[in-house]
Amino acid sequence: MLDITTKTFNQLSLNELYYVLQLRSEVFVVEQDCVYQDVDGKDHKALHVIGKKDDTIIAYTRIFKPGDYFKEASIGRVVVSQKERHLKYGHQLMKASILATEDAFGIKEIKISAQKYLEQFYNNLGFKTIGESYLEDGIPHIAMVKN
């Protein structure tokens, strides 16, 4: 089980911020071989859902209220350390992120921009595909909504 906490940007310690950015870079830039601007100026608006195992950050998402990223509330930057994925922490992380979004904003509609290969993973969490796939930073993505 992950130890999951949700924090505002200002509640993050410097170490937590460092390790969150390190994890995002490790997966989204290095592992996926995708050069893009991860630090996009939106982290200060987000709530940060952090999953720790033995005091080490191994999983993370950020969530936004409606209008801060999409028209709907949203969850993004969903990441689990590659060496921990076989333990299925992504499900626990996303369930906690969905609950944190509902608790923080009092709404159930959530939109995500999911990597296409994870479409079934998100379907299993109640997200439905809307529209056609598209490229985001050179990687196929699909818009999905949970009501």
C-alpha cells in the first residue's frame, strides 16, 4: 500500500518538490524519450497527490479545479516509478486522485488527457473516451472524461 497525501504547492517541502520533479523527468523525459517542458508554470495552481513507499516518492499526480487546465476538473502528470509499476500502484494512486478531486472541488466530472496505450487502464477506472486520438509532445493521447 502507498502512503498517499494531497498538498497544495506551498505545502510541498523542497525535498518533496525535488523528488516529484525528478520522478516526472525520469519517466516522461528520459524513459519515454520525450523532450518537452515539464515545468510548465501550472504546478503552483495544482493540488499534488503524492504516493510514498518507505518514505520515498514513487507515484504522483496533479489535479486542477475546473478552468485551471481544462473546462472540467482534471488529473494529470500521472506517474509511477518504473521499478514499482508491477505492484499496480497506479490504480491506488488514481482512485485517491479521483477522491481528492471530488473532495476538493465538490464535483464528479473529471477530464484527462491520457496516453493512448493506457486507455483501457483509465476505462477500468470509469473514464470514457471522447473524440479521436491526437499527438501531445509527439506521443499519442486520447481525451477521456469521468462523470
